[in-house]
Amino acid sequence: MGVDWGFAGQIGGVGFGMVFALLIILAVVIWLTGLVVTKTSTGKAETGDKKEGN
């Protein structure tokens, strides 16, 4: 029984590429979540400062 190394390489390459694609997507989602959290926490802090000033 022979091994089709071309097909095995194709499966390995697709799997390897998919792992990196998912890691990139995850990194972008985490980065965007950080931006949203920073914007919302900054907005709440500013309104809190305005309330204390009044």
C-alpha cells in the first residue's frame, strides 16, 4: 500500500494554513474587542468626571 505524498502534503498544508487563518481571525477579534472596551470605559469615565464637576 503506497502513500500519496502529494495528497498528504496538500492535507497538511491546508490544515496548517487553516490554523494560521483562525489565529489571525482570533487576534483581530480580540483587538477589536479591546478597542470597544477601551472606548466604552473611556466614555463612562468622562461622564463620571462631568457628574462630579457639576
